[in-house]
Amino acid sequence: MSEIQRPGALYQQVAAAIREAILSGEYEPGAPLPSEAQLMERYKVSRPTVRNAVAALRAEGLIDVHHGKGSFVRSDSRPVVSIPGYVGKTSGGHFVLHGVAAWQQAEEPSTYRTHATEATAHALELRLEDALFGCDRLLVDPATGTRAMHRMLTPFATAEAVPALAETPDAEPAAVYAMLTKAGHKLWWSETVRARMPLPDERTALRLPDATPVLHLSRVTCGTDDDALILEELRIPADRAELTYRLTADKEPTRRRPA
């Protein structure tokens, strides 16, 4: 390609030219970009200009930079992990969770007391600042190295009605479901999924590349009278995971809202 001759900052011109090459298929997903020296020669620009152009494309999520190896076009292949979004139950009445339930814990669970925020209060049908028990887990898939952040929030009202929950705030979700069932609840679940850009702590814990969103799954466990009992949140890299669901023709339950 001839020397860059377009309006705008020079590094933006170079970034636009490289972007066109990527989108046209000249540089395929997973393939390395030419070296800095080769890009300098191709576009007749300085090293700082090339570096700024690569940084801009990295921020857009078009390329990944592997230190010591160079820049690579980000792959658009299928995610490396597929997470089924449903809860099973054995003939003996034991709950079997699919997806990240079998992943390893990267560190010990963190338990704490907290309060309902606007988002969690809405999901749990609570008032702002209502007290909650919290439990955070950092999980890792041993097969792929994919990380996930899991959080369980339990209202004090739920824990007071099911004392075993207050005694074991770090219980696994399947064990919590069993406690709720033993207390007389017939459980059902509601899930929502959204994509968003990560917070700084999420980016660090999940080891996210630049410009990578997270999938944020919120699962509310409901029981007798359709009351919301607990809230689980799962955050996982959107470029490494997909969620799959099994749909049934069950009658849609009616959720009660606070007066």
C-alpha cells in the first residue's frame, strides 16, 4: 500500500488502514500482524505512530498483543466454554447444577454482610439498604483456564426462616437449594443475562484482554408464594463463554411485587 494520505491524525489513518485489512480478510482471525518495522515500511510512518495505531486497534478489541510475540488479530471462533443454564434434580431429590458448578475454586470463598443496592433490591424485591449475607467465589475451568466470578446474596429474612443458611454462609448453591427445599419451598428460577464492560476489579480477577466485555448472569431463586429467596450473580469473559438454555412449556409463574 502507498503512503498514507488521508485527513486526521496520522496514527488514526494507519489504524483505519489496518482495520480495513483485517475486515477485508487480508489478516485472518488469529493471524499475526506484520511487525512494527514492516508496518513502518508499508505506511511510511514512524515507530510511535505505528504503536499508537496498534494501541487504538487493541482498545477497539480488534487485536490482542502478546508480549514477546507480537500483535494478533482477535479470533472470532466459538467461545471455549459452553455453560448450560438449567438446574437438574436426581431421583433421590438431590440438586445437580450444570455449567460452572464443577469448576475449581481459585481461592477460598469470601463471606460478608452487606446491604441491598438499587439493582439487588429490585431483583430480590427488597427495600434499599435491607441487610444481606454475601458470599463471593472466584472459579476456574481446569480444562481451559477460563475464570468466572460467582456471588450469592441471601436476604436476612431468608436466613432467619432457614437457620442453616445463616450457619453456613459459604454453602454451595446446590446445598442452599436443598436447604430451601427442606424448609418447605418448591423452587423455581428466573435468569437474566446482559453484556457490559468490566469494572477494574473484574478485569483483574478475570484476566480480561483490552476491550473485552463480561457476561453478567443474574439468577433469582424463588419459592413458596413466588417470593424471591436468594440472588446469584455470575460474571464471565464474553469472548470465552456462551450460555445455553433448555426451554420447556411450563406455566409461567406470577411474581408478587411489594406493595
